[in-house]
Amino acid sequence: MASEAGDSTTGTPCACGSGTRTTRCTDCLQSPLSCEQCFVREHKLLPFHWAEQWNGDFFVRKDYADLGGTITLGHNGDACKHAPSSTAIDLTIVHTNGIHESRVVFCKCSLHGDRLSQLTSHQLFPGSTDSPRQAFTFDLLKNFHLYSLASKKSAYDYMNAIRRLTNNAFSKDAPNPYPAFLRIVRLWRLLTMMKRMGQAHGIDTVLTHRTPGNMAVQCPACPEPGFNMDERIEPLDKSIIRHTETIFLSLDGNFRLQRKKKNNDPDDIALIKGAYFPDGQEYKDYLRKVGDNTPEVPTFHPALHLTSECDFQKSTCAKLNAVNMQEKIKFKGMVCTGVVKCKCARHDFSLPKATANLQKGER
Ligand SMILES: [Zn+2]
Ligand SMILES: [Zn+2]
Ligand SMILES: [Zn+2]
Ligand SMILES: [Zn+2]
């Protein structure tokens, strides 16, 4: 929070001639001491840099807004003619180097968008849609996305570190953006996925043979009619190269990947449809159709189709002992008794909508 070492220029007149040198930047390299106004002017486009200000005894950490800086949207950092600085609102902005209590002026020119679109077009992801008071920088969301994939860092631990970057001595005094962060990260992942899968760019109009809305990465090496195979009616035969058009699939299940019946947040719904699990309603309808003694299933999660109890039949297949050995009691209180998946055997790519929750032991 504070550092002691001043330098010989501390308290001397600033180069601008109208202030004294008290303030320096801890994020810029070789930042000289300057007055507050010079700091704010030089950081118009770098408002998330932390400042240190000399208070006579030691340096105290300050935010850009503490020094009178406001972030103006819409004019490359310059003031908007129709939005004076008095219209600034408080916005807590979470960035990779900490949490900033910023003052933001929204552009009010005739072509300006709403707050939501102004924030997102300036790489700030609002924490809510109506009158957002919290935003996350795209840098932070990209940073966390990579950390969570590369090092399995949890959102909780990441936010704790961000709060410590804000105030390492008293991290509990820093704002806690964790609840909003959890929601926003899920949306960020969804939007990133839609962009990468081409859904945001209308890829379905190009790859018309695929299921509309496909969000699964399909194996580029396995033969896929209409994508990486020659157009022909007759299949290749009596030729070694017919294997170039053979697809090898493997199907396997994990019967320890179970889910017990417990309370769920009914609003915690799956955002992604059309990836690896079948659509909730579609799967439910299928289970009803195949019927036998499938009970009515309550839905807590679109991807999970849950049975109240495991009323399963023994297999008539003499060889499939694994099924017959399952004990009814073993699956008591389970809403999902395992997962079965189909994938391409040679390259390990999961097939779209080919992963299913099992309802009755190994069936
Ligand atoms: Zn700086
Ligand atoms: Zn100055
Ligand atoms: Zn404007
Ligand atoms: Zn493959």
C-alpha cells in the first residue's frame, strides 16, 4: 500500500510549471515523478495504471479516479461535447492488475449506443445488463480463461489473487466481484466458443451438411461426407485406399462418473446446446420413446436427465455380465449412474451429441 523511498525530485516543481512532483506510475517503466494533473493527462488511455503519491512521509497507492481522472467513452479518450464530466458514474472495473473504482463518462452523441454496447465496444464486459455498476476488462477474462485451461486455476482463487493485487495487506477491504465474475466467465466462454466454432459468423450457411448450431469440434482427419471426401455415389472397393473412407468409432462408458441427487439452482441452466451432450428435451423425448420402464424424469439440468430411482432390468445377453452384476442398491440416490460416449477411435475426437448420461446402472 505504501512505500517509503522518495527521490531527489520529490516536491520540486513539475515540468508543466503548475504543480509539484508528487505522483509516479508503478505500471509504466521508468515513470518520472510529476504532478497529479500530468499523471492524469498522460494516463488518459491507460486508466488502469496504479499511481503512487507522496504524502510527505511515504508513497501512498492511488487509483486513476482518486487523482481526478475520468474514463470517457466514445472519443478516443477525449471529452464528449454532449456529456460533461459531471455525468460520470461510478463503475468498478476489474482488470488483471487489480480492482479499480473508476469514474466513467458515457458518450451522449446522436449515434451513441446504450451503456452495454458502449462498454463492450471498449473491451469492458458489463457485470449486468441494466445500469451496470461493475465491469470486467476483456484482458482479465482472456487471462482467466487461459489460466483456468492451462493451470486449472479456479475462479475463486483467481479472484482472491486479484483482490490481493488491489490491496495485499487487507484483501478483505477490496471489493468482491466473485459472484458476478462466475456469471460473466460462463458468458465469456460461451461467446468465445461461438466465435471459434463459427456460429457467430453464420458457418451453418457454409457447412450445410452439419447439424445447425453445431458447437462440437469435429475430427478433421476422419472422413466426413461433404467436407473432406470426394463426391461419389459408389463407395470405393477392392482397393487399399478404401480405408481412407472408413471411419473407426469406439464407444465406451464410465460407470463411476455418477451424480447423486442433491439440491440444484433451478436457474443454473446449460448455455450451450448442440455440442457433446444431446439437447435436454430431445434426449428426454428419446428416452420416453425407447420406453420400457423408464420412469418420468424430473429435469434439474438440461444436460442431465434424472431418474428418481434405479428400476433396472437385467440384460438378456448372457455375455454382458457387467450389466447383470450391477446391484440396484449401488445406484440408490443417483440421478446419473454413469456416462457413455462415442468418439473416433483413431484421433480421439468426441462425436457431436454422442455423450449421454446413463439412467439405470450401465444402461
Ligand atoms: Zn503508467
Ligand atoms: Zn505537471
Ligand atoms: Zn460523444
Ligand atoms: Zn478422427
